[in-house]
Amino acid sequence: MLRAVAVLLLAAAASWAGLVDQVNGLVVTGNLSTAERLVRAAQAQLGGTPEVAAALSWVARGALSAREFAKADAYATESRTTALKALGIRRLDSDPYLPIAVGASIEVHALALAGQGDTAEAVTFLRDQLKTWGTTSLRERIQKNINLLSLEGKPAPPLEGANLAALRGHPVLLFFWAHWCPDCKADVPIIADVVKRFGPQGLTLIGPTRLYGYVAGGDPAPPEIEKQYIQQVRERYYAPLSSMPAPLSAANFAAYGASTTPTIVLVDRAGVVRYYHPGAVTEAELADRVQTLLR
């Protein structure tokens, strides 16, 4: 094991271009200690670059997943400090790694607080951060975390292009998706089966999406071209959901904090959010949550 770690570190030192991806991969597979060694080796050689800040943020996320809250918070603080020094007077979104580092540091700090029972303090912190970063790409991510900690049990935010108030009396399943999102495509049969099963009992499906400014391969595209591409994606991958209304609005994604796609939201007959879930969902879990709304 130690030899494998040494080989990895030597290989990484030859070229730090893939640092963030390597650390991400190690964290996802549970190799947090190796990820820490790799980040420290990069930091010693490169200093406080945006890539190092982003890599630190992945270690923070790994520690959070392991429920090592103090360690997670320490790495989040270091990641944020490093990123802000690297940012200087530039705009946050001028560098691809800086939003990763700052966004993750905010998220980890809030979730570490909540994990230790300080949910109210976490939400207050997130709302303060939203005031600071609300005009950047972090807006949806910060709102996602506010919603994770506080949206369930609250009235559903309005949706542009869909009248939720008119659906009172029906439980509503919101399926936030993106044309580039593989997990969204993987969830299509799950959503379709749940709607087929519970639609006769009143379940209504709405699938909000948005423009991202590009099409296949990341090629830049104006809105009209991207809209055509979205329709092509729907026809190819979303045929089982062909009758699903798909309001197109970045404001919907901001209100619901849908920085992660898919994001699944269940709204009860009274218009109150009962389930908020960023990321892919299993059919068993989703069906169980819908059944709860129908009782």
C-alpha cells in the first residue's frame, strides 16, 4: 500500500495538471489519507494555486462524508483562504477552480455545523454567503444547501412557466434536469415508472430545465440553437416522459438551488415541499416518498 502511494505521488509530481481529478477520485473511493498526502505534496511544490484550493476542497468533502466534522471544517477554511488569496481582484468565475473551492468551502462549513446540531446557525451562514456571492455561479449551490437544511415543510417556491398554485389538491413531482446530465437520463425510467404507478392517484410531473449556453461537446450555442438541441435530447432520451411539461428558466434553478442535476422535489396537495433531494434517486425511495404524500 505504501509503495502504491509513493508511486502515485511520484506520478502526480511529474505533472500536476490532473491534480483535482486525482484527489476527487481518491476521495470518492474512500482513500482520504492518500488524497491528503497528494494535496500536501502539490501544495509544497505549487503553493496556493486555484488547483490546490480546489483539491483541498475535495479533501474537506471527504472528511465531511466520514463525519470528521472538525477536520472537514479545517480543510474547508484552508481551501477558502487559499482560493480568496488566489482570487485577488479578479471575478470569481474568471477561473474554473475558484468557484469549486469557494463553493465547496461554504457547503462543507454549513453541513459540518448542521451535522453537529447547529442547523439554524448553518442556514444563517448560508444566507449571509448568498448575499456575498449571489451574483456569481455559486448562487444555485448556496441556495441548494439552504434548501437542504430548511425547505422541507415550507411552501414550494413559485415556478416560472408552471402554475403550482393551480395544482393544489395534487401532489407534484418536480424533476430538475439538464441536457448534458447522464444521471438525469438514468433517472428517466425511474421517474416514468413512478408516474405510471401513481399518476392515476393524482401525481403530476413537471420537469424544469434551463439553458447553459452550449450543446454537445461543450460547443457554445445561442439560445435558439440550444433550445433545438434540448428538444433533440428529449426526443432521444426522454421519450417515456414525452408529456412532461418542461419550463425553461434559470430563475427556477436559482429558486430551487438545482445546482446538482437531477434534483427531485415532492410537493404535497397543499403546496408544501415534503422531499428535497439533489442527485439521482432510487425507485424504491422515490415511490415510498410519493406513497407518503398520497396517504
